[in-house]
Amino acid sequence: MSTARLRGTSLSGEVYPAFRDHHVHLGLVDTDLLAGGALAAVVDLGWSPDVVARAAAAPVTVHVAGQFLTAPGGYPSDRPWAPHDSVRAVAHPREAEAAVAAQRALGVHAVKVTLHRDAGPVLDLATLEGIVAAAGELPVVAHAEGAGMVELALAAGVDVLAHTPWTHHLETEVVRECVAAGMAWVSTLAIHDHAETGDTGDTGDNGLDIALANLAAFHAAGGRVLYGTDLGNGPLPVGLNLRELALLRRAGLDDAALLAALTDPWPAPLGRDVLTFVPGPAEEDLLLRMRGAVARAASDLETG
């Protein structure tokens, strides 16, 4: 962090590495609305192959995960929002290599799998392990929903959970195993505000309370938290989500931890010299100042 002035204005404030939303779905968002905001990059965690073109046309840097890899008939193959070609079924460990190779051909930065037992079949351990092995250096990120799904992801060596677990309280030992394994969790807490109309699978505030408790335990144990909103899932603001940040505070993240979650370079470097400028004096509340945050080229900022 350093102090800076935004060229061409009287605004002064602090400069941080680029803010990122680590969980969006470009096919469900008007990406033009991302222009001029606080976010310099987003991570698309599952869509049809045309996401590559969508990413290239977006006004921010986009890293993509390609298609949802799931068991035949598994989530989200039955969801009306998911294009037919956004889902690739993997029925057996021998199919894992080809499935991952198809994602590599798209130029992905991560591989997405879905483990949602309450919505249909899920990948068995051997097949999931095959996907993780085939991914190699590419991180594997899982939608893990329902009893036993976090444990399945752990057993197979999944790198990231796409959501903070919210369907039930995780046992302390499971949380510790996630931390010990180096697993990261994407926050996505604010989706539970619209549980009745969204696709989160919970039934109201209970999902949020559980997610907050699980994330608080994970963070307190030293877990790596990534800011992410699941943008496209219900009526979420396009851009920096202050409600998500406020909920992260409720889970115990102080300002330093919030900024670490926002600026974590997962899954790949930005590839351009862009920073996020937060106006206002440092002694003012960070979330209030973030209302005016903007991503800017480094050349637009006078630091010192």
C-alpha cells in the first residue's frame, strides 16, 4: 500500500494491488458495467466455450475456468441458466484427461468441478482424483454443496472451494484439514441475502449464519480467503460488492485480511500494470472509502 494522487483530479488516497472478484459468471452479467469500477480483474468459474470471446471483450482482465466438469446428469446440467455446452460430463477416470485437455485448449487458468449431491449424481473419488491429476499445474476449484462434499474435495486434492460451505457446520477437524492442505475458499457470502430467489440451495438466513461461522473458523485457523461474489447469481451489484466486504468483516477479517482477499493474484498474474485507487484519508473507515475505489493504470497515479 502507498499513498497517491489520481492524475487530473484533486483526489488523494491509497493505492493497492488490483482488486479482483474471484467468482463470476460472465454469461449472466452485463460486463460493460464493470468498466470504470474498482475491479481490475474477475475470474469466470464456469460457462460454455464462448466465455473465451466474452472474456476478450470485457473491459477488465478475465481469467476463465472453462466448462463445468461433473458426473453425467450432475449439477448444473438441469439448471435453466446453464447453457447446454457449459457442462461436460466425466463418467470415468479414463475420461478425465480428455475433459481437462478440452479446457486447456480454451486457454483456461483453472479447472472447475461440481460436487452437489442434493442436485444429482456427483463425481466419484477416483474420477475426481483423475481430474486433479490431469489438471497438473492448473488449480482445480470445486462447487461443493451438501454433506460430505468438502471431504470429497479434500480427499481428491482440490485446491479451491468456489463457495464458503453453507449447508451445514463443518467439523473443526475438517476445517483444519482444509487449512493444512493449503485449500483456499472463495467467500460468496452475500448470495445468501437472496436465497429465496437465487440458486444457493439454502432457505434463508440460516445459510448465511452457517457460512459466516464456517468462514470465521477457517480464517481463524489461518485459511486463505479469496474475495468473490458469484456475480450473476441473483441481484448482485456489478462491481465491488460492499455487502460482501461487510460480511467478511463479520466473519472476523480485519482490514489487512480484507485487502489480502481482494488482491490475491489467484489464479494467475494480471498481465498489465493496473492498480486500485481508494480515495480518502487512511484514518477513515476502509469500507466507506471503497465506495469511491477505481482501478487505474499505474501511469494515472502519482505515488509518494
